Amino acid sequence: MHKTDVLVIGGGIAGASAGYFLAAHKRVLLIERENGYGYHSTGRSAAEWTAAHFHGLMRSLVVFGRPFLDAPPSGFASVPLLRRRGNVMFAREGGEQAAEEFLRNAKPLNPELEEISADRALQIVPFLRREILARTFYDPENCEIDVDALHQGFLRGLRAAGGETRSGVEFHGAEYRGGCWHARIGTETIEAGVIVNGAGAWADTVATRSGVRPLGLEPRRRTALTFNPGFDAARIPPVDDMSSGFYFKASGPVLMVSPGDQTPSEPCDAQPEELDVATAVDMFENVTTIEVRRLASRWAGLRTFARDEKPVAGFATDAMGFFWLVGQGGGGIMSSPGMGELAATLIRGQPLPERACELDLDAATLGPARLAGG
Ligand SMILES: Cc1cc2nc3c(=O)[nH]c(=O)nc-3n(C[C@H](O)[C@H](O)[C@H](O)COP(=O)(O)OP(=O)(O)OC[C@H]3O[C@@H](n4cnc5c(N)ncnc54)[C@H](O)[C@@H]3O)c2cc1C
């Protein structure tokens, strides 16, 4: 029977990052049900890095992982993982109060965040409609992440350290007996000391299949589309409507638009709904002077949240050796170096680094015990 120290379930960015940081210390086997590794949420993101949009635990994880993205280990990737883009945010009439509150909360932690004039916003994004801009803000720290380079870097590093990755292999279930997990994967049974549940929207299913109490995770569908605006849009930074969650940004030379929807969904291969696509187009045409003629692409993906909407990284309280790595919501890419490193540290039973403690990151804050039923 095949034996491993750690069985990682899920080959998205969560599983790949934890496997990467573990592989130098443990025998790691990562399995992914699909034939490729980024088919679900990881391959469907907007690729943004931002600290200004988060507070609390997610912000700490994002900030903790930033040095890795700025300077990954030599050979990790052949291209920079981050590219500075900046971020324009606007409030419409009636949203000024919320904008004021956002600035009051975010400014102390993001000193470069500033209020800008509508003229300045129009210099950056000339096709915004001036009349909708009640307040405008700019965060120069916002970056674009090369998601594929990051994801592949994690998987390549995992393998280079002696770990194994297998795609097209589903986790069917496991029992803990005799001091280890007996896990049924694909057509075989393997022994593993620890199971890492990085199954994204399916993480509660993986728990149930292991006899572990589910956390009550909620996958929520988010829609996106791209279209050619008739000019090279590569320089357009993310532009966010602060009241609705609607945003648009460059995606290569075309524009990507999302209505900011978050419709609860079963775990599934999420597909865009006509109504959400139409809403996105309508919102875009409402705030800009551009008419959307023909879409280049459209997609939807699941952002999965725990009950308190914070990420979870820690051992289950009702089972031995079952580690949750879930609930990354809309920040799973940007938080992955931080979350992966801290998950690996906790799994190895090592103390968290001092820099994590300075950011109020500790086992209790990260772990599932904070959630009723965790
Ligand atoms: C439209 C959209 C925009 C986003 N924008 C951003 C952004 O700008 N920045 C950011 O940081 N984040 C963003 N996110 C969030 C980010 O994409 C997710 O948080 C992240 O990808 C979650 O990664 P994951 O590995 O947990 O999940 P996934 O990528 O879904 O990976 C989980 C994997 O587990 C596998 N699996 C499930 N069950 C089993 C099983 N039984 N056996 C084997 N394998 C199994 C699945 O096949 C899947 O591949 C966005 C998400 C969406 C949808």
C-alpha cells in the first residue's frame, strides 16, 4: 500500500501552496479530481492583489505573504509574480458616507491610499462618466498577480522537493484507524498521517466522506466577462464601485467586467447566468461612455466562505490529523503564499514565525474551532 505523510486533496492554489511549503519536510501526495490543476476557482479569478479591500485575518494573511510574491525563491518562476496596477475606487451620490467610513478604516493601514479628484480619476480612466463620481479614491499598491506562474511554481516546487502530484484522481473517502488515515483515492487505498482538505467549494463533502463534521461552508457564484473596447486597455487599472461590488479592469488588451454578484451555489462547475452577464454589461455602460458590442468571453467561478467569512487553516477539533484549508472567499490567490506557509508550519507542529504573530496570526485565530461545529 502506498504511504505518505500528507495527502493534500485539491490541486487549486490552496492545496498547491500548502503542498509546496510542506514538501521540503514531509512526503506529500497531492491529488486533483480534474484532469488539470486550475480548472475551478483558481483558474477563474480576477488575479488582483490588494490589502486595502480587506481587514482582519484576510488582510494579515495577504500582507504576510507579500514578501514571497515580491521575491520568490530563485527558480520559482521565470516572470515577476506581481505587477503594480493601482486601483481607482468611486462612490456614487448617496454613497459618500460609506466612502468616508472606508477611508477612515483603511487609511491608517494603507497610508498610500488617497482621495483623488474626479479630474484625476478621469486622467487615469478617461471613459468614466464624470457625473456618477461623487467621491474618488486611488490605491497605488494594488497589483496584478500572474496566477498561472504562481500556481505552476507551487506545483513545480512541490515535485522538485520529492512530492508527488496526480490529476484525474478523486478522493472517495477515508477512515482514521491504527494511527493514520486509510484513504480511498482513484482506484487504490493509501495510508496518510495527515489529510489536508484544500477542496475549495467541495471541502465540506470531503469532510463528510472522512467522517468529519462539515463547517457549513458557503460557495457563492461570481460572474465575469471580457470584451474588446476598441483600444488597447492594458493600462486600465481595476476600477471599483464601492457600493455595489461591481468592478472592471484590464485583462491583457481587453476589459474584464464583473457585476460583483455573490449568489449562493452548490459546489459545481459554475456557469454564468444570462441575467448576471446582462447586469454586468448594464452596470458598465452606466458608469462609462463605452458601449459593449460583443463579448469575447464569459465565465463564473465559486468563492467559498466560512460562516464568519474568514479563511480557515487548522486541524479539525473532532478528528485526528484532518487539516482544513478553506474559506478563502475572494482572496484565495493573493493569500496563498501566506496561508500555505502558515498551514505547513501548523501541520509540522512548529511555532508560527514572529512576523505572523506581529500581524495577529495565531493558531486559534486561523483554526476551525472558532466556528460553531468546527
Ligand atoms: C470571478 C472570481 C474572481 C476572483 N478574483 C480574485 C482575485 O482577484 N484575487 C484573489 O486572490 N482571489 C480571487 N478569487 C478567489 C480565488 O479564485 C479563490 O479564493 C481560490 O482560487 C480558491 O482556491 P482553492 O484551491 O481553494 O479552490 P479551487 O481552485 O476550486 O481548487 C479546489 C480543487 O479541489 C478539487 N477537488 C474537490 N473535491 C475533490 C475530491 N473529492 N477529490 C480530488 N479533488 C477534489 C477541485 O476539483 C478543485 O480543483 C476570485 C474568484 C472568482 C470566482
